[in-house]
Amino acid sequence: MNSKKSRSRVLAGNWKMNMSPGEAIAYFADLSHHLGPQGASDPDVLRVIFPVAYCLGQHVQEAAAQAHIQLGAQNVHWEEKGAFTGELSCVGLKHVGIQWVLIGHSERRQYFGETNETAQRRLSTALSQGMNVIFCIGETLAQREAGKTEEVLAEQLVGFLQCLKTAMPHQPMQTISLAYEPVWAIGTGKTATTSQAQEAHAFIRKEISKVLGEQVASTLPLLYGGSVTPENARELLNLPDVDGVLVGGASLKPEGFAKILKST
Ligand code: PGA
């Protein structure tokens, strides 16, 4: 059964390297205001924002909670501690109350040497530490134009599926979701068409089913990311295989993000 009802919906914002803690606190007050009295979301809708690491402290977490938003880290290391300058560990994040991590974002892949292998290592640790994860995949424009979209997605999925296969029998399936973010749509204002998004999501679900079975494939939330806006969110979220969105630029404006949160 491939029914949206059997899956959680995940509405996520990725602030990238924007906002200070003070700005973040003001943002959440504003977001609560725009969400209005029905601000509390339905329990099947998970709402999370990935701010820059210095906005993950207690004060910002409390402000986010007022808007029924959880916070997550934009990256995480596979080791628990050690000589890894500039990295964050799952254990450290959990100490400060952070349960969510974003892994394999295309900007990490493009600018900071993230590979399928390093993304897989991060995921493996995050799952064993019981973190909630959004794992990102997506093809570049050159890959799409060369007709390689499915090949690239399948390659990026190998590590993800392997980690899930290893983790599943021993660990409770915490919230794990996959974000399909075509690189050519990120920050460019070019959203994938609804048929491009649905086609990629259906392909991904089929690949998951091949390795992990129909039951897992039909319960794993798949998010779309890449120039999601308050105007196009609802249409994307109505697609049969789109269970959520990962929003960059448009998540920085509380009014617009409130609209996106109300689009389910
Ligand atoms: P965008 O970014 O919405 O600004 O295109 C999406 C992302 O990078 O996750």
C-alpha cells in the first residue's frame, strides 16, 4: 500500500549560514504570530528548522518550541569526539537537546568535499545514536541533461539503504526521511515541475522497496527541496509521493514559512 496517510509529513527549513541567535529568537516570535491560534501542528506533522550551529542553544530552542518547531544541526561527524576541528558530534548535540540532523546536503557535497561515503558514515552514526535524520540526495543539471538522473539517485541511495538495512533490526526506526533536492533547483528559483518531482520521488520509493521491502518504502517520508515557496508548497505537497518539503531561502521569512507550514 502506498498511501500518504501511512507516513509522517515533515516540514523543514534550512537556514544555511544565516541568522544570529537574537534574530532567530525574534523570528520564532514572529512565526508564532503568523501561525496564529492554531499554531500547534497535528502530531503527524513534524516541523524542524536547521539553523547555523551557534543558534542551537537553549534560548533559541525555547523560542522555537513556542512555534512548535524543533531544531536540528546542518551536519554531524561520525566520531563521538576527537581531533576533528570544526565538526559536531551526535553525543554533543544530544547533550544540548538537539535530536535532528541534516546529512549529505548538496552544498556540503559541492563545497566541503562530502561524498556518498562520508555521508553514509555520518548517517550510520546518527542512526546508531537514535538521532532523527533528513538525508539529502539529488542530481546536478549536467547529470539531468545527460539523462543520468536515475543512475545518480540510485548511486546516492546505496549508502542510505545499506545504513537503514543494518540499523533496522536492532534499533527503533526513529524519524528518518529522505530529501530529494535537484541541485539545479536549489537557490535558483527554478523549482522542479510537479511531474519531475513526482517522477523522481516515485523512482526513489521503488528503489527503497527493492532493498527494504514495500512496507518500509510505503512508510518512509520523502521530502522535496529546491526553491520551495509559499506559492508552490501546496501543489508539491499534494503530489502522491511527496510527504514534506525542505525549504532554504523561503524559510528565512517567518510570514512565508508560516504559510508553508499551513500548506499540509
Ligand atoms: P532553496 O534551498 O529552498 O533556497 O532552494 C533548499 C535547500 O538547500 O535545502
